[in-house]
Amino acid sequence: MPGRPRGQGQWALGYREPLNKNEQFKKDSDGLSVRDRIENIYAHRGFDSIDPQDLRGRMRWYGLYTQRAPGIPGGKTAVLEPEELDDRYFMLRVRIDGGRMTSEQLRVIAGIATEFGRDVADVTDRQNIQLHWIAIEDVPEIWRRLEGVGLSTTEACGDTPRVILGCPLAGELETDVLDATEALRNVVDRYIGDPAFSNLPRKFKSSISGCAEHCTNHEINDVGFVGVVGPDGEPGFDLWVGGGLSTNPRFAERLGVFVRPDQVDAAWVGVVSIFRDYGYRRSRNHARLKFLLADWGPEKFREVLETEYLKEKLPDGPAPAKPIQDQRDHVGLTPMRNGTFALGFAPRAGRLSGTILTAVADLSDRLGDGRVAATAQQKLVLLGVARSDVAEVTDELATHDLLVNPSAFRRGTMACTGLEFCKLAIVETKARADVLYRELEKRLPDFDEPITINVNGCPNSCARFQTADVGFKGSMVRDDHGNTVEGFQVHLGGHFGADAAFGRKFRGLKVTADGMPDYVERILRGYLERREPGERFAGYVARAEEAWLL
């Protein structure tokens, strides 16, 4: 492999001895083995009985992370030892592959949040619902309730295949290229929890979708199946590989192949197996699939996939059509094939409560068809609403501050977990994002363009700051008085779709957390004054003089 020496821990090349402590604990005991200890030891003996390798390692294989201990400022994140950052409670991630839930499933999640998690629930930008304040003693009962309605936390975290993104309205829209539901379910049902894929070099993110809006953001997944019409008119998938963000962002690349719906599970297994066998395991910082693809290139990756794993050639295929719109969130009123409507609505930067989720489940039963879905933009969608009930559903959601017709700022703002619960965070995010969009609504009430504002608490990009119109990466900064305070490095003009690009960043361009509203107002006013007809903010940033953006 050009540019990278041998000895990167690649199993396919014979390097099976662990090269770091993470690889060692996975060899010592597979991550999936921790469930037995949780149920039979830790839940009975309590937090202090948990083995440290399980606590900060294997428990992630079941969606469990220790929360950040209260009162630790962001400046201490990289200074303190892990055990000093740990709280005695957990964040718990419920995986919802494809985003679709029944009202019964949502009601169970809501009940768990209320009863065991201090009534806090977050919808993430990967269609999970994340709970907080979970005690180890309650985990077996939580699993029993989730699994009783067909949900799971298995491999919601860890060096595993994480939740598989799918369109929340798959099969429901006239615009669909194809319904990817069966293809996605086949992969989930066959391979999630399979020990053959429970020891990957790092996390592995997937999307399988036929949505014409490209709502699963295939450009930043390790593997993405994107709906296309094949050379003979048959609908299928274009295969993308090697996307990812964090500190080394990279867009996925097309392999140039056409994958029939009945080939998706084999192709998915092939890609994840390449990652397992050839992925770099020496350094955690280079253990994502994107680094292997960067060294190999798409041509070699395709060759290895076809010759070593699929044992057959895949036909050449077309690139996906341009997305039919660029907001990708399914917010608002969307007509469904059966004559009813889907109502997509925006929580407060993903923050909800069990009480509110219960109300949504009840509303879905009463005036919808008993289905609710999460999007990859921290939004929710209520399906199957009759035309005559649209106004009532919209009004009832609004009583819970869930808006079907939100402002551009409410609609476009996302935030990661942040300092409140996350041990990696440097700054607070959810409350900052809430203040920011509410201030912008007051200051720019007539703003008339879609805008994405992503607020991230650290460099790891859980809220995708590099792909937003305005992306904020948490850091400690100096204020006007020379004091070190919470703040953000600014990235501008990131976007998906045609000519996808990561946001521009400028040396020294940082704002304090308190200064965010003033800064965003200033640059958006400049955009409104200088924009050309039909020009979106990302296009404006690409041609803007630096002085316009500082």
C-alpha cells in the first residue's frame, strides 16, 4: 500500500497480535460477551463491581457509555483520567435501524426515559434515541422492555456495525427510486450481533436508502447504498465507500458498480469484511475505513471486493440523480402514496423528554397510522395522517413545542450531546443551540433561505460541523478581557449533494459561546446584502472575500 508501511495490524496480512490496549481487550474477550456480566454480576453488585475494561470498553457494544460527572469544566476534558470523568450513570443508545418505529415501540422508549432516565431523551443525527441517567441496576429491565417490542441496543456503539440509516419514509413516497426496507432489514436481521463482525478496527457506519432526497447522507458513511435506476431500467443501488468526518473528514467515493436489491446483504458483508480484515488496527486515529480507501483508491477496493469476497464481478452502474431537494430532513407536510400525509417536525436541537415522546405516540395512535420515524437530521416524522386531521395534528404537536412549520433557524439547527453528558466534550451544546436559533428568529424574522447550523462540543463531529452552512466546533477561547471561556472554531459553507464540500475555516476565527448570535447575525446579514439571485449560503461562502466572513 503506497504511503503506509506494513505492520498496521491488518489481519489479512497476518498481523493478529494486538497493537494497542483496545485491540488487546477485544482479543481477551469479545465485546458481545459483556452482556452476561451486566445481567448476572454488575446489575446485582452495582457500579463499583464493573471491570474497567468492560466499563470503558466492552459495554459500548450494548450502547452504554458512562456519562460525564457533573461540574467538570471543558478545560479539564483532556487533562483528567477516564475514571475522574466518569459519572456513576450511563448514556444508553437505542438503535432504530432505518428510523422507523411503531407507536408501541416509541411508547416503550418514552416510558424508559421517564421511569429510569429523569425524563430526558435525545433523537440523534443517526436515527437513534439516546437516554441518560441510566443506572447499571436497571439495564436488564430496560433491555427486557426494549426487546419485548423488537428494539435493541446491541452494537449501538463499539467497534461494530452501528445503526444502519434508512429513509424514514421508505416505500411511502411517489418520488422513491425504490423501497430499500427489505434490503436494510435483511442486513440487520442477519448480521447485527454476529460475532463475525463484532471486532472491527473501529466503528462502521452504513446507510441503505432509495430516497430521492438522499436523506441518509451517504457521502459520510463507511458504506452507502444509494438508489439508482440501473442500465436496463431496473432499480437498484450505487455503492459508495469510505466516508467519515471527525478530525480527518473525507467524503465517500463511488465504486462505480450497480448492486441489485437481492445483492445488498452480500455487498454489505463484503465491504465490512474488507474493513475487518484489511483495516488498520495499530493506531485508533487511523482505524476507520476512509484511511484504507485513501491508500487503495476505489479501483483497488472494487477489485478486492469482487475477487476476494463476492467471487463475482458487479456490473458498472450509473451515479445517483441529483437530490430533489437539499434539506434532507422530511420536515413539513409530505404526501404519501396511500393518500395520507407524513408530518415531519423539529424538536429543540434533538432534545426531547419521555413525557413528550409518550404524547407523540398517543397522537400517532389517535390521528396517525401508529408509526413514527426518526430522521438523520435530529427530527421526527409522524406517518399516516388524514388530510382532514393535518391541522389538528400540527396544532397538537405545537403545544409540545414540536413544530411542523419551523423557522429556517429552528429547522436547520443540530447539536451533539455536549458537556452536559459527554466525556469528550469541551463545551455545552444543546442549550447554546437553543439560545442561538431563538435569538436568530428574533433578529432575522424574515430570513428566507434554508440554513444549517451545527453545534459540536469537540472535534469528533457527532453533529457534523464540517458539512453545515455554519459549523461550530467546541474549544476553549479567549474573550475580550483575556479570560479563557467556552467558545467555538467556525467552519462555513459545508454542504452535501452536487459539488459537496467541507466548510471553510479561517486561521484564528473563533467566537465565544456568548458571541455566537452576534456573529451569525452579522454574516447572514452580509449574505442577504451580497447574494446573487438564487444563491444559497454555501455558494456565497465559496466566493466570499474573507473579510465578509470574519
